[in-house]
Amino acid sequence: MCATPKNFGLLLLFIPMTISGKNLRHFGATALISAVLAGCSAHSPPKPDEAKVKQFVGQGYLTDDHFAVAKTSSFPLVIYLPALGEPRSAGEAWRTAWAQGGYAVLSLQPLAEDGGAWSSAKARAGDFASLARERYSAKAMAARLAVLQGAWQELSRRQARREAPLERIDMTRVAIAGYDLGAYTAMVIAGEHLRGLTLPALPMPVRAVIAMSPHADFSGIALSARYRAIATPVLSVTSDDDWDTAGLGTAPSIRRAPFEYMPPGDKYLLTMSGLSHSVLAGGTVEASGEDLRPAESHKSEGLGRSSGGGHGGHHFGDHGGHGTAGGEARQGEQERSGSPARASLSPTARAIGMAAIQGVSTAFLDAYVKRDAIAQEWLDKDAKRWLGERGEIKKR
């Protein structure tokens, strides 16, 4: 069931359907596979091999049994934050998986300037690097967090009035998830330090964070200082082909920096093989596999190709320094060659990769939001085997 509450102009809410065991075969993994296939093939004739995708999903966490939504009075809440230039309806593949896994999912694009970024004057002029710096600034982040705080307060008021379906949300069990800019916002809520920003006292009891294509760069304070206050469980999701599309040229290796620098304890890094940045958006990718990015973004300022590549990449050592962390900045200067050309994955491989992210992220939510011991065991012991060569999962 999907509803857009009145006066919630920025929100898109999904509440899980209450189902019985008799309906699981029709509502669970099969429904999820259909959503994945639709997301991968909506714009082009080539379609994934449904049988192969179904076989892969059936061997993992997202079996029909795991999609059982018990007859319960409330559901944990996942707040999803889209990327720069995306509407509140983005991330459908991820939201579908989590809603069918028993979560209420609230999708929010806090600022109109974020959602309409690609139609702005700077975008029309081709100045994507300047646009990105503006939207990733401390000032914009402060405005974003203020809107989130207001949305939470409004949700709390309306839930207190027992408005349907809001009365079914368990607001004591909350996760924040986001893609790119949305991931950046989620990480700031978790405790990432941003120069020039005083984090407001957000009332949300956040138990876990999912960062799809985490944002990181060498500007501002040293990476070692930026992430050291994050104690919340975090799942970072990226790939070895996760090149930035917003004009900063961020290399896939840089997106692993938050995981490397956060203090150990319930931190996970899922690195997929061959999935482009746009595939990680969860439904905004063409079946051709082409990355949907602004023209000339590869030529703009920022960090380019990693010297490592693949799952190995390079390790982010703490070089110290002040402000831009000198050693880190020098490494960045060596990585400005832009996104490398590479063959796109087949529609089937992309669909399987998306299903893998759905499975791991749902298990992570179950482990840390629902505190499910079975999900925790699967995440720590079985996820690696299930992924095989399609991706790599690490824990600190």
C-alpha cells in the first residue's frame, strides 16, 4: 500500500501489506524479482533472464520465508534520501525490497534545489562542478537537516492523532538510507563531521544507516577526523565502477574512505563488481547499462581513476596535515584521469547485482533495526558465499 499523506508535499510513504503465510509465494521474493526486472528493462528491449535472477535470489536472504510480514500493529521506519537531481520517487528497487521486508519506507527529497539541480542555471551553463560544490556545502546540509527535523516533527504529530496509515509506524526503530547526496546526508546524521556545520539535535532514534555510493572527498578536514565520531551501525554500498556523475569525478576508491575511517564496530562495506553509479540509484538506469551523467562531468574537477582498481583499490592511510590533509590531497592529484571506459554488464548481471544489494541491505536492516539474530548470522557468515564473485562484503 502506498500513500502520500496530506500536507506531506515532499514525502512518499510505503507501508508493508499485512499478509498471511498462504500468500507468501505471491508476495515475497517473486514480487521483488519483478520489481528488479522492471527497473532494469523499462527503457530498452534487452531483458534479464528471469530464471537466473530468481535462482540467485532464492539461494540468498530474500527467500519467501524472509518476506513474511506478520500481522503486527507497527513497522520499523526507513527514511530514504535520494541523490542530487532525483525526485522523491527515486530508489524504487531499494524501497520495494525494504517495504516487502516489513518496513515502512518514507522517501524524502528535502530541498527543491536538490531535486531540480539539473535544470538549474549552473547546470544549463554546464558548470556541474560549481553546482555540486554548492549542493554539498555545509550551508545546504544545514537547510537539509532542518527540513528533516520538521518532517519528523510533523510525522510525530500526525501519528499522535492516529492518522492512517501513519499510526502503524514504529518510531522507536528507525534507519536512514540514501544514495550519493542522500548518503552524504545520512552519514552526517550518523556523526560525520562537516566543517562549518553544527549538527542539530535530531530527535530521530536512528539504529542504522545505509549509504549507497557514499560521498567522500579530500576537501575540508582530514578523513581520519571526519568519520571518527560515527558509532551507529553503517552499511556502505559501492562498486568498482562507481564513478561520480555530479561533476566531481569521484573515484570508486574514494567511496570506500568512510568505511576505512569509521571506528570499528558494526561497519560493513559491500563492493559490487561492474555496477555503474546509476545502477546503484535503484531503478534509474537504462537497460543499456550506460551511466546517466551530465555531459562533460568526467572533465571537471575532482578525483579520478583509482590506482588500484577492482576490489583491491588503494588503502587510505592517515597522512595527517591540516585542512585538506596534505597526503590525501596529493593522492587525489594523482587520480584525476577521469572515469575509465569499460564494458557494461548484461541486463541479467545487473539485475542479479541489484538483487544482491537488496538482499544484503535487508539483512542489515533486520540485524540492526529489528535486532534479528538470524539476519545477523546470515550477514556475517553466509552473505560472502552467496555473493561469490559478484561482490565483496567486509566488516569492521
